[in-house]
Amino acid sequence: MLCRGTLTRVEIVKEYDIAPIAHVKLLAGQEKKSCTNDKLEHRYYCFSYKHKKDKNKSGTFICGKHAANHFLKLLNHKEIPLFNPLSSERVSHGGGSGRGDETRDTREWNPIAKELSNAINFLIISWNTPPKDVLSDIKKRLETAPMQKPRLNDVKAVNTIISHDKKKRKLSDMIEELRKDNPSLKEYSFGRLNQILANEDKPSHFS
């Protein structure tokens, strides 16, 4: 999905159902390219798209602040709070780094939903390809109803998706690899998700 230019984005919104999935920090040691074909520098949005007439035309794409803000304006959609896993950085609503006006997620979350949302954000960060339809649909459900306990099938689905990692890593292993270039990475627990899978007699790929 190429989205360079104001008119191009207007046409995309006319032809496709577009929805924001995630808004994440670009970490050290990573390189990603926007749908505008520009190199991403600091943060990026991940959007899903589905053609309004041909439902087989669907997928996801990523873009930087400028294109993302335009899409959000066209969709009349609020900004998704930035997922910044670094403990030493604050990012302002205006897009630049700063000590004030930190972009916090002030929504109340079900603790299991929060763990699952964090897990998906880390998959988006760790893998060089945008998430597929199943993962993006789960993330959209979490963003729409953060206080709602996730469906068991959604927890199982994300666990299965993690198991398909090309390097056969658990999610916790991916996070530790990211920590090598980002020593200020916060600690994240997936204990509730692990317990849910243990209750189902399923091996966990979260940690």
C-alpha cells in the first residue's frame, strides 16, 4: 500500500476501510520504511485496510507521523497513545521528544487485555513485516474495549502466532534481543497470559 501524497490518502480512505492498529516507538537498531516510501525516524503507526467492495484486498501498512495524522483526520479518529517501552524517554503529543506533555495511555485496562496489547505491540516492533489480518483484528478489539477481558481464542491465537517466529523465539526472547540496543527497555510481564494457557494445558510462547 503506497500512501504518498494528500490526494492519494484521500482516495485510499474512499476505497478502503482503514483503521489504526498501533502507534509504536521506533527503537535503536531498527529500520522501517513508511508507505510514503520515506525512512521512519522516531515513531510510526500501523493501519489495517480492507477494500470496501473486494474483501480479498486487505492487509496492513505502516506510516510516520505526518501521513498517520492525515489518515486519522480523514477517519475522524482519535490518536492512539504511543507505545514507548523505553523508561528514559518521554514523547510529546506534538511529536518531538521532550520532558513535558508525555504521551501516556490514561485509559483503564483490563490487566489481561493490557498484557495482550503489549505482546502485540512488541511483535509489531520485533518483526519487520506489519501484522496479518488475525493479529490486527485482535489488536483493534483490544483498542476498542480496553476494559474488557480478551477472548480465550484471541489469547490462543496470539500465542500461536508467536510460535511461528522464524527464529523460534518466545516473545520474552525477542524483548531481550531488543534490550541489547535499548538498555533502558522496561520490564514486561506476561504472567496472566501464561496462567491462562497453563489452565488450558497449552505451552506458552509469551515467556
